[in-house]
Amino acid sequence: MKSAEPSVVDFPLRRPGEAFPPPRYQDYRTREGLVVCHLPNGNRAWLVTRHEDVRAVLTNKKISSNPDYPGFPNISDTMGVPRQEQIPGWFVGLDSPEHDRFRKALIPEFTVRRVRELRPAIERTVDAQIDAMLAAGKTAGNTADLVADFALPVPSLVISTLLGVPPVDRDFFESRTRTLIAIRASTDQQRNEATKELLRYINRLVEIKVKWPGDDLISRLLATGTLAAQELPGVLMLLLIAGHETTANNIGLGVMTLLQNPQWIGDDRVVEETLRFHSVADLVSLRVAVEDVEISGQLVKAGEGIIPLVAAANHDADAFACPYQFDPARTERQHVAFGYGVHQCLGQNLVRVEMEIAYRRLFERIPDLELAVPVEELPFKYDGVLCGLHELPVRWSQRPSGAQQEEH
Amino acid sequence: MQITVDSDRCVGAGQCVLAAPAVFDQDEDGVVSLLTEHPAADQHTAVRLASSLCPSRSITVTVQQD
Ligand code: SF4
């Protein structure tokens, strides 16, 4: 087992304008054992970059997701995301068995079958959003920002439908969510304020559902009684945040990639490949060792931080042939874009369906969609926990085809 | 080929159902249920994929040698 000091690198590596994933990941994967990094707060952590090692870390019971353990590798001050003790029910930071009660309570809402049942509603949402974008585009010279006008509102509408947010409250709910996730466009103070307002709103919504249950996720969770009503705000906040920007970034980057690779438009395999290729949640799975463990021959001591890099794992040539190529026809499917182990994304099937419908309908209805600025000028987002696009300016010229416009 | 699933470990990600719908299902609680322990030969590749995708390593595949 290796315990000699390896060389120390700085982290995070991502810089605006730099290719993603950072070319240095490739170098780290070829080094023996793991790489040590310095975090901005002066702490050290282990970087895990090989596919096999990332999966090993994320399934190791001696490795914890609890940010309250000393040594947990906080990259920033958690981007305004609350902690378990601040919001009961914030279960991503819990380990098994505490974590499992939350997960089990939510699983029935996200099974393959449940998500399939949501399809028609998602299709309606996507179509309505395209209608709105086209209508607004008429006054803007047939242009739009596909992030603000499509990629963000779609998951927002889907999650609010699922949670049972009354239509009259949507504007409030969505504007606060927008502030919360708009890392660049809002200040810390605005985000804190939005979090408070959302929590207040969610608390009130839960109270209403206790009295007047409906056909929605909150009412069903309350009915099973597995979770206490006081725990729901944390759970719902989590669903809201996790289901939002991740999906939006995937849709934005996916549309950009399809516009650059139009030969793949109409092929549903792009969903899985976009997830792997862009790996938007590269930095989400932070961990800390609670006992001494060996990873890739490297001794990691109890109390040392571990950063499994999802994008690095998903571009490991030992797991994916020609990993830096966007190739929806590839047969390897074991990407870890949704994480791995007990914390693997609960909503992954919902995300897949949202992406598939979004791409399909968008290009069916606006076949001549194109980028309004050169790719090099797109504002990439590398400064947050997730990567994506701040904006995706698009334009179209022809009169769009679609239900409302058909009159041959 | 013989499959066993450990439903206690299952975290309901549904990867198995997507990979091999003829062999795996999710019950009402989202927990994996096995439709057949001995899948037909044309399902073997899909079953191996399901087992490798399962995030909780709940699916064990054993192959008897004749
Ligand atoms: S893939 Fe694994 S964790 Fe997911 S439902 Fe199937 S057995 Fe359970």
C-alpha cells in the first residue's frame, strides 16, 4: 500500500474558457494511486479520477457523505445550500441507515413506471413552453435564450406539478427558485432570502396538504407516514434544487451539442451520451473517510476528504472508448453522471424522460433552430458546483411547424 | 445463468428495469423484483448490463459451466 506523499495540486481546476473536463484529469488518471489537492480553504483532499475508483469510493461503507465530519472537503461555503441541522429532512448528507428511510419513502414516486405515467404531463409542459418561446420570439426577431426560456422553466414546471404547487402560486415559487439557482445573477443575500421564502412557502404548502390532501407527491408522502411532516421541507427543498438546475444544465448543454452535431437529432441515445459527455455534476459527490481505507493502493486515513470526480470517471478511456468524443452510438453505459451507490440520483428516470421529450419536441417543432452566437462565445458556467450554460442564444427563421401552426 | 437479487440493498434506481425489462421489475415500493431467475439466453447481455449498472450491487449473476 502506498503511503508516500504524492505531489499536491490545486483544486478546483476549472477556469472560464477552459475545456471541460479539464485536460489535467487525464494526467491524474494515469498517475499511480490518488492525487492530493489543496482546497481554497487550505484543507487537503484526495482526488479520485478513475472510473473504477470512483465507483469503489461511492459504495464504500467506511466513507461518509456527512458534511459535519471534520475533514469533509467543502469546496466553497456550500453555495448557500443548507445543512441537515438547519433543515430537517435534508438527507443527502446522511449515511445509511438514517439515509435509507428518506430514500425508501421517495422511491415509489420515481420508479420507472411512475415516471412513465408522468410522460403525457411532461409532453404538455414541454409543448406549452415551446409555444411560449415561439410567441415571445415573434417580438424578438425569432430569437430566444434557450436556457431562460426553455431549459430552466421545463424542470421547474415539472417539479411544481409533481409537488402539487397550485397554479396561482407558480410565479412566486418559480421566481424564488430562479433566484436560488442563478448563481451569477443573484447575490448571497438574495439567495438566502429566497431560500427562507421558499421554505416558508413549502411549510405552508405542507400544512395545506395535511388538511386538504390532493393527488400529488406531498399528499402521498404524508399519507404513508414514513416521514414526519416536519421533515418534509428539507426533502422537498432537496427535490426542488436537485431536480432543477441539473436537468436545466443537461438540457441546455444537450441542445448546444445537438446543434453542433445535427446528425444525431432525433436519436434518443443522445440522452445517455449527453449525461456522460457533459457530466454536469462533476463536483457534487463529496466524501470523507470515517475509517482508514485503501483506494487504488493508496492509504486514505480516517478524517481525510475525498473528491470523486464524476466527469473524470466518465472520461476514463478504460471504461469508455474514445471518451472525449460525443458518440451516442457507444455501447458502454456505465457512466456515473448520476453518482453511484446509495446516493445515486433518485430522480434520474425523470431527468431522462424530461431530456428525451425536450430534445424531441424542440427539434420537431423548430427544425431550423440554430445558435445565434458562435460556440466560443457561449457563456459557460464553471464557477459553481454544477457546470452548464448561463445562456444559450438561439434563433430560427422558418415559420415553425406544430399543432397550432398546421395549415398546409 | 442464475440471478439473485438482494432486495434489502436495493435503492430503487430502476437501472435494472431499464436495462432488462423482461427480467426485472420494480414493485409498488420501488424495490426490485425478479421476473425470472433463469433468463433465456437472449437476455444474458441485458442482465449483465443491469447487474453492472445497479448502483447498490444488489444483482448477482452466476453462470454454471456445463
Ligand atoms: S438497479 Fe439495483 S438498486 Fe436499482 S432498482 Fe434495480 S436492483 Fe434496485
